[in-house]
Amino acid sequence: MAFEGFLQPKCLKWRLCGLRWQVLIFVLYFSHVVSGQIRYSIPEEMKKGSVIGNVAQDLGLDLKRLRAGRARIVTGESIQYTELKTEKGILVVSERIDREQLCGDVTPCSFSFEIILENPIELHRITVEILDVNDHAPAFPNKYIHFEISESATVGSRFLLESAEDPDVGLNALQNYVLTHNDNFILKQHANPDGSKYAEMVLQKPLDREEHPRLSLKLIAVDGGNPQRSGSVNIEITVLDANDNAPVFNQSVYRATVMENAPKDTYITTVNASDADRGTNGQITYSFSKLKGSIADIFIIDEKTGIISVSGQVDYEKDKKYEVRVEAKDQGGLTDSSKVVIEVIDVNDNAPVINVMSFSSPVSEDAPPGTTVAVINVKDAD
Ligand SMILES: [Ca+2]
Ligand SMILES: [Ca+2]
Ligand SMILES: [Ca+2]
Ligand SMILES: [Ca+2]
């Protein structure tokens, strides 16, 4: 019985390992049928013709006996992965051996067959263990993962990420996920009951659509092979708007003038407010706030454009100056207000008014110059 260096975990680059993959040899002798058992370990994916082991030497048979006994392989499998070279007494690879295809997740992975010799009959069982090679990188099912996340999402919100697959086993399988550095999310990794790993992003700093409407991150999955292999997926995040900005007027006071008696629809001024939000959250309507009775009949504001114009009678003699408050409101109900001062410019629209205060009558014809005949009062409203 012989035993040497079975399974070399550091020995993943099999070419460097030389002959050390073998092996464990049990040889058991019985009275009638000589029976032995040999176990070899080889990496998967060896080239056709690669030597698995020196069977003649390991079984203690010479080449003549192999030839005379018509040594051959007997297998119940449909695919024969190995071939016995009787002239050299060696076992070689005859078909591609893909550990993933042969065993999937099952470890250890091996197949067995018999070598039979005649005259006298000898039966030797050969087991070939297939060691995993890191010939697969972790891979995600899609190139992109897309999320739509509201900027109002609270810190601690979790977003499950797609898992990567790596059909290798042990250290060659997926070991870890890494998320590219960013301000908003951290990565949390979990293990399923079967040991497979998955990850989720956890919000650690609130999103702000007004600052970053889109985020592009990358999730990387790495295995523990040597050399290490990795796969990645792009995470595209669209930040959905929340109404977190109120409208803001671009001036705190608007000043304008209007000629008195200006006709209806005469332009006075335009007020303007902006809102950083999107869609209806940023859609502004303008209005006068708390108008005192008469002003409502004189001026009008266009609720969409903010244009203020004349809608009634502007009379300098009634009011020389108007002060109006305007309000901007988004569809979410947030508001801002500003002041509009409108000065009325006087127009000479009043004839002097003459009032006769007193009149002395009749006047004698010899009345001296300077005699008061009448007291009149002249008024001009302009
Ligand atoms: Ca493979
Ligand atoms: Ca593999
Ligand atoms: Ca791998
Ligand atoms: Ca917003």
C-alpha cells in the first residue's frame, strides 16, 4: 500500500505541480482474482493525451503482462475519459474532462472504471478524482440593473441586487461582492441557507434629485481563485423627484409704472419664480395674494406667465401708488411671495374747475377800478 501527497490545494496550476498529483494506491490481493485499486487526482481540462498515471508501475505489473493479459478498460459510462496505453503502461486523458459538467456542485468529483487482464483474470479498480480549476469568472445574468428610487427614500432602505454565478467550487467559486465607492449606498452581503451569497445596497445618505438625477454604480463579484477572476454589472439609478423645493421669486420687490387711464391689457411688468423640482412639483402658478377690494378690479396677473396688466380704471387722483403681494405656488402646495410696487403717472385729464364764491350785483357804472365784483375759486386736480 502506498500513499503520497493526495490533493494539493495550493497546486491549482497543475503544470507546475508535476507528478505530485498522484496519489493514493491501495492494492488488495484475493485468492482467485487479483484485485487492486488505484486512485489518481488530476486537474480538470487537461489536454488529450496528458498522462494521468503509470498504471503498470502503480499496480506492480510489467509491460509484458499487460500485453499478454490483453489489459483493457471496462467502464459502464457512455463517455470514456481515459485510455490505457499498454505499450507504455500509462493511463492518459482521451476526452475533455470538464469538472463542472461532470459533477456540478458536488465535491469531491471523481469517476471510476476497471482495468481487466486475462490469464489469469485480474481486475483493478481505478478512481480518478477531478480537481477544480478556476476556469470560470463570476457572471451576472444581465449587463445592467436598473433602479428607480425616490429622493425621499429613507436612510436604511434596502435594494436587493442580482446575484452572480460561478460554476467552480470551493475557493474558485464566488467569494465576495464589491460596490464601487459612492456617497449614498453601502453594500451588505448575506448567505443563503445553501451557502450561496447575495448582496443588497443600503441607503446611508439621502439621494437628492436636484443634485444628482442619475447615479451609475458598479457591482463586482470576485472568486477566490489564483489568479482571481471577477465579473461586474452596472447599476443605473434614476432618482425620482419629491417636492422638496419651494418656488423662489427672482426679486423680492418688483417696481413698475403705469400711466393713469391706461387702457385694458396694458402691460405693467412680469414676475418670475423658479422651482428646482420636476414636473408638477416644479410647475408654478402666480396669483395676487390678499388683494384689497378695488385693486382686484384694476390689475390682473396671468397665472402661468406672471404678466401683470391693466384690467380696470387706473386713476391717479384716486391712488398714486399701488402695492400688491404676488404669490408663486407649485402643484404640491409650496409657495413663495414677493411685492410689486406700481406707481401711477399723472396725465392732464382734468380741466380747471371754477366756483363762484360770491357775486355783488348790480355794479354801478362809476364803480372805481379795483372794486370786488365776484370771488371765484379755481381748482385743477392734475
Ligand atoms: Ca471546466
Ligand atoms: Ca472549474
Ligand atoms: Ca471561478
Ligand atoms: Ca425635488
